[in-house]
Amino acid sequence: MRVLNIKQTVRSFFSLVLVIIISGCSNNEPINIVASDYHEGVDKLTEIMVHDIFSPPVASRIYAYPNIAAYEIIAANSDEFKSLNGQIDGMPQISPASNENINIELAALIAYMDVGRTLIFSEEKMKTYRDEKYEAWKKLNKKVFDASLEYGMAVSNQIIDWKEGDMYNETRTMPKFTINTDDQSRWQPTPPAYMDGIEPAWNKIRPFVLDSAAQFIPLQHPEFSMEKESDFYKELEEVYQVSKEIDFKGDESEEIAIAQFWDCNPYVSVTRGHLMFATKKITPGAHWIGITKIACEKSDFDFENTVYANTKTSIAIFDAFISCWDEKYRSNLVRPETLINNYIDDQW
């Protein structure tokens, strides 16, 4: 009887040891973060931005800072990529990882999600997505996850503090655009929504690589004139004639598809008879981010080069909007739609 008890004890002991070994192994798996994981994170941020409705300039800002956070972690721990510190105004210096358990790619993705969370309205949507990822990574390897989380969040906090100095918050309280109804050459709201001029103070935002919003001022447009022999009127007439040719081809034409693809309005008012409704869609900047994804996938980019491509693209988009918006409100030029409706075709 005593022998039997000893055997049972030995069996129980080995069973317990086996369970401990299996449990230990199950939480010591590598956490593999690849390019598709980064694309998924970018797509999630885009999805939330569409839901929240951000103007194109603001959307460019939402893309830029999370990408920079991820890139700086890559650059701080690589000989191949150069830090943006010293290249971008006020960019903080990011320290390399000091813990051997840190997964650099994981830390970069964590930083991307956390900075992105602070730039959107629906933070809970990003938190839900993030927490699902956190749980899966933690189950694979808690030690690596915890170390990577700490490093990623430290870098995220540095980037968040830096972005607070870009004048975005200050521009929220600046005056709205004033419409000059006495001058027919100046911009007027257009149907069907008659929206205000968006972000009139965007040229006050701190650029990344431009020395100022006015560094690249474009050539002046033709002088305003409704004389039929003037260059301005000829360009106006060209817009009208081209639009009629496109209308003749129908809504399924390539030209319509291109126009709808690049339409800059994230909240489009649509009128059908007496019914008016709105649809949400991505901004032009988001299209460029999507094109970047396609290019990365076709080039079979790894995680690091995917982050690099997204960062470089988002920086270019961000500064381009600052430059364009600077000229937009300096020119303050009437839209073709307004003049065509008033002088050529009131049904256009």
C-alpha cells in the first residue's frame, strides 16, 4: 500500500514538472513583428480617421507623428537608418534600447499606436485594437513584451511632448476665415454644403523640413478677369468644356473615377432630388499612404524599410499641406464653380 502511494506521488510530481515546463515554454515564444503588422496598424489609424472625419491638413498631421515615433526607434537601434534628430526642427534625440529583452520592431509598433491614439477623437477604438494586440503578444512572451512596451512608451512620450509645440493647439483658437462678398475674385463657399474655409491658419503650423510655410511660393495665377479674351477667362472656359466632355462619357468614365479618388472632402454632401445625405471617405493624404503600402508590398520591403517609406511619405505630405495652405489663403481665389454658375451655366 505504501509502495503504491509512492508511485502515485512520483507520477504526480512528474506531471506537475511537465505542466510547469510546458507553461514556461508557452510564454517564451518569439514575438515576430513583420511589415504586414505595420500596414495593419496604419490601416487601423486610417479607419478611425475616416470615422472621426478630419480635414486633409489635420489628417496629414495624424499620419506624420506616429510614423516618426516608429522610425526613430528603428534609427536609434540601427546603423542603416539615420535619426531625424538634427534634421527636423526640435526633434528630440531618442536613446537606443538598453535592455536585451526589447524587441525593436514591437517597440516601434507600440509607439506608433500610442502616438496615433493621442491624435484622434475615438481613442477607445485604438485602445480596443491595441489591447487585443497586447494580450496576444503578452501570451507569447511576457518578458519581451513588457520590456518592449516600456521602451516604446518612453519614446512615444517624447514624441507626444515634441508635437505639442507645433502650434496646432494654438491654431484651434485663431479666427475663422473671413469671406469677402464684395470682391467677386475672392473665394466663396460652394454648394451643396457651403462649408467654411478650413484651417486658414495652417501656415502657422511648424513644418518638418521646410524653413517656412512660404519657402516654395508658386507662380502667380493669371490676373482675375471675366473678359473673354483674358487668360483667366480662357482657363475658366476650359474647366467648363472639359467637365462637359467628361459628363458626356458618363459616371463610369476613367476621369470621374480619378476625380472621385482624389476628392479632398472627407465628408461629402450628396443631393438626390429633395434628399441630402453625406458619405465619409479618406483624404488625399490617406491615398498617398495607401499608395505607399502598395509600393512597399510590391517591393517586398521588410519591417524597417516599410516604416522608413511611411515616415518619409508622411513627412512630405505634412509639409506639402503647410505650403499649399499658405498659398491657398494668400491667393484667396474664387473657385471655378462659383464663376461658372454665376456667368456661364447656373445648372453646372
